[in-house]
Amino acid sequence: MPADYLQNLDAWRAEMGERLRAPYSWLTLTGLFWLHEGENSLGRAPGSRVQLPARAPGSLGSLHLANGQVTLHPTPDAALSAGANPAAGEAPVSGEPRLHDDHSEQPTFVFWEDVRMLVLRRGDRYAIRIWDPQRPERQTATGRVWFPPDPAARVTARIERYEPPVRVLRDDIVGIQQETEMHAALHFEYGGVHCAPQAELLEDGTYYLLVKDASAGKGSYGAGRFLTSELPVGDEVALDPNKLYSPPCAFTEFATCPLPQASNVLPVAIEVGERYTSSHG
């Protein structure tokens, strides 16, 4: 265990807290609006299908959904910008552009002033997600709360690689089932209990997993927590449960978090990492 372990853990947790309060973080989500086929009105006016914050114009046009494609139909005076840059619109909207969803290589982010919009695709359904950096919850929410650190909780897992990867079906919190590719099972013991959650392999060589342990709903978030491994060494990889963290749905009702598959529901309480209270969001 590195001598500066606790210092590094504190720095990581502080960074996680800062990211949660960033201008376009989960705390700034202000809406998730499911689209129907045809025109979907966009603006502040009551009854708009896609409802913008109160400071926005009554109408900015509409979003047209047809055959899995969403097209923006702005009003002539709509001061909208759009582009692939998630921090700011790259160019004023002209004409009626097609909007690329969040599964595209370059999703289209639409802006009205600092309000950001993005098309989400979940199964065969489409929605508009809206961020508002001026949302009060960005500053007033409790944010991330952690169990006390326990360096002894860190474990070494044996990697059972899947060749080829295994595709599993996972439900999400809004009731949509999606197929996800798993690259390995990570075998380890925690509290004398054998666990073998499935994990995704990230581009940097680490593993990413969503697990639900017996502390869910009794100290940690009820739907589960995420964890990223350290870099593997041969057929082993270190996992640090002190870095288990809650998914976006712990902070906002406007997220569409996945739920863990059966293999990732662990029969042991892991009372380290991020805690959960109803005042998180």
C-alpha cells in the first residue's frame, strides 16, 4: 500500500465532488422529455413537449422525430447554436439541421444561451436531455458523501477474460432493456464471500463495473454503484471499493442509469466508498 494512499484517495474524492458541480454536470439536469413521432414543441410556454427554463422564450420551434431521426425546426428568431462541442454551441443554427444522438460518434449539442440540449436514444425511444447551469441545486445539493476510508478493503481479483466478449441484457431505471458487452468476470473474495461481477474493458486497459451489494438501500445507493479498476497485472487486477461511487440517478430524476445484471448483485455488504442519503440531489 503506497504511503500516500489516503492523501491520493482524498484528492480523488475531492475531484469527484468538483465534477459533480461542474456547469454541465448531473446536478444541472433540469429535464428529460420523451419525444413522440412528428412535431414536438420546444420552449418555455406551458404545454411545450420539451419544456425549457422560465427565462427562455415561449417558443423556439420544434423537434421533429421520424424514422429514428430528430430534426430541429427553429423559429426564425430563435437564437440557437449547435455543434459537437459539449461546452458551447459552435455555430448559429441555420436551416433545419438533423441532430445526432448520444450514441453517435459526434453527438449534436444544441444551446440556447447557456442551456444545453442533447438527443438521447434508449432502445427504440428518443428523448431530449436539458442542462441548466443556473439550476439552484448545483450549489445547494449535499453532493457526494463517503464512508470512512478503509485501506484494507482493497482486493486483488482474478480476471476471467471472455473471448469473444459476452453480450448481456440490462434494464435501466426507466424500464428500457439494452444490450451491453462484457469483457471479463472479476473473481475476488470480500468478507469471506466469493464475488464474480462482470466488467467492461475500457480503452485505457482498466475494467469498469456496476455492482449492487448488500448495503444497497441501507447506506449506499439502492440501485448500485460504479467502480473502475486499477491497471491489470497479468491475470490479476486490483479493485478499491473505497472508490465505489453512486450513479447519476442518485442525484437527479432526469438520468437513465443502467441496473446491474444478476451476476453483479453481490451477496455481501461493502460499507466503504460513497454513501447515500435522500438529501444527495
